[in-house]
Amino acid sequence: MSGWLAIAGLGPGGEALVTPEVADALAQATDVIGYIPYVARVAPRPGLTLHASDNRVERDRAEQALALAAAGARVVVVSSGDPGVFAMAAAVFEAVEAGPRAWRSLDLRVLPGITAMLAAAARAGAPLGHDFCAINLSDNLKPWSLVARRVALAAAADFAIAFYNPRSRARPDGLDRALAILRATCGDDRPVLFARAVTTAEETLRIVPLGAATGDMADMRTLVIVGSSQTRIIDRPGTPWLYTPRSAA
């Protein structure tokens, strides 16, 4: 049997946002590997083995997937959102680069998904309508000094900024520290979107000015978008629309 490995994005949470390409790969798979809550989104069926593991073992997951595919299995490594955005695709390629030469000949594909950043932006309007960047606030794999420098430079460049992994029990103050850096450069008026569990039944959207934003408004299911100096709010019944015009002076 000829094995293959697909690294797939399951999207932000809603089943309607899983792409047909990803659904087809899951239907053909013999093995699905991923973080526990992501594997739980895959329905069990005869002939499919689900390999769920805890967080922070991405490299082990990648090596397991590559070994199974080399042995002839049809393997899907699942991530939420898009697998190439702060997710498993990079971990798999790290393992390929460091692993046996034979892994480089595997049938290996990356199947894109809808990121939390794009899903949150779409729910709110178009806050990423002009230049923007994405920053992972986790300092598990990089020092906080580098996170802080990148936040400061993004603020100085007047990007809209999407923050991934804004707050956790192990890192309760990261978002507050990032917001303080932004206020020092940008002032208090820029809109901040807190988009939690977008596309699921638990979805909530909240927009506050930067001066009123605090870290405890987010958790690990929250995507935070801070607008640029050009980002605008359109008042309307319910949650206002948030957008950044396509042009800048």
C-alpha cells in the first residue's frame, strides 16, 4: 500500500467551514493525528485510527505521522484554522528536514483551512482590509523580548495586528504587556476586537477602544485584532461593523 501524509486545517470551528478537500482527505485516511480537541472534531469510523495527544508535543506528532505514512498508512495531521499559521505544517517540515532522507520522498500535501484570524475578521466586517500582520503572543518557542520587539515594530509601522494565543493560565499577562506596548505608540483610541470561538455556538464578539482593552477579556479561544490608525467603526443595531479602508495617505 502506498502511504501519504496530508497536513490539514479544520477551520475555526464551524463544520460548514471545513473545505471539501480536507473532508475528502479525512474520508480516505487510515490514521488521524493531532491535539486532543482537534482530533475530537473527526468522527470515528471503521478503518480509521484516531491518535490524540496533548499540547506541546508537536514534533513527536509530526514524527509519528511521517513514520506511519512511510509504512504505508494514509495519514492526516489535523490543526485548527490553517495548518501553516502557527500550527502543524511547520512542525512536520522541521521533522522532515531533521529526519531520515526517505521522508523527503513521501507524498506529502498541505491542505489549507480558514484561519481564526480571517474568520474573526469576516464576522466583524473587514478590519484586515489594508496592510496587517499576525503575531503569536506565546513565548513557548521564542523569548518574550522578541515578541515585545515585534509588537512595537508593528505598532510603529501602523499595521492592523491579529494576536494569536493571547492569554493562557501559564501566560496570564502576555496580552496586557502587548496592549501596554501598543498604547505607548498608538494612544487609547484604536478599536480592539475580541472574537471568541468564532463560527461556533459559543461565539462572542466585543469591540472596545485600546485604552479600555484588558488581558482578561481574552482566553485561548479568543482571536484579538487591533486596528490601525485608519480602522473605522460603523455603528449599527447590535455589534458594529469594523473595517479598514483599502487606501492610506
